[in-house]
Amino acid sequence: MRGTDVVLVVIGTITVIVGSLITFTMFALGDRIDGLTSLGVTIGGVYILYSVYREELERLGYLVAKHGFSTEIYYDDQGLYYDKSGKPYLLKWNEVAGYRILEVWAIPGGSIPWMPLHRLLALRKKFPEYTMTGMVKLGTVQFIKKDGSSVILQNVLFPYNLVPIFNKYIRGNN
């Protein structure tokens, strides 16, 4: 989650909590106008939280792997990139000659230390296999570059679901 998203989540959460308390208090005191005003503030906080969740859900669709403690790797039309400012690429599709899935293992979704609850809930929408089994498949994928070197990527999320995506971009650039 990016820094701006964290700030928005904090603001949205505080707005929902405080707005709910004020709404309850105003309606309990019989002040309906102020109660409706604070209810509007509460609904605004819910909308902020929902917009962050929706954006996170969209970004999760492009998540490939988790590298290290806080770095995530995503894909786009040009290649695989780190989720950092400036979008530094780990590798570009026109450099890749092929790939191999070296290993795949399944673990219960709740036991992934780097996957917070809101992301696990979002995974249920993106990966039906996770919804049915509750197991997250992680794997190791080796990308072979045209110059003969290779990049090994660990903690790849649902590697077999990424095969059509990798084929599309790698075969399209070869």
C-alpha cells in the first residue's frame, strides 16, 4: 500500500468512527439536522475507504510477486516493475526469451505474513481458486533473458494463472 493510501485509510477510518459517534449523539439528543450532517460525514469516510479498497483491488490484479519485506513486483505492457516511484523495471518483455516455473507450493491464505486481511479479501475476487480452497499458491519462476542470463523471482502469486499473461507479452516481443 502506498503512502497516500495509508493516509487516506487513516483519514477515512477516523472520519467513520468520529462521524458515527457524533451521528449517534445528535440523534440521541433529538438534533436531527446535525445528526444528518454528521451522517453525511460518516458516509464520506466510508466512500474514502471504499475508493482505496477499489484501487487496491485493481492494482492487485497486476501483482506478480513479493520481493523482500516491502517491495512488490507488478506487470504492465513493458515488463515487470517494482512498486516504487519512477517505476523501475526488473526486466522488460523485449529482453526475455522464455520462462520456467521452477516450483509451486500451497499455503493457507491466513499464514502469509506479508498479506494483510484486506488483500486476502481482495484475492478472493481475483482468484476463484483461492475462494474455493482458501489456499494461496506461491512459486518460483525463472525468466531467461536473450543474452543468456536469468532472473529468478520468488514468492510469485498463483504462478500458473500468470502463464497466459507471460505468454502474451513474451511471445509478442519475440
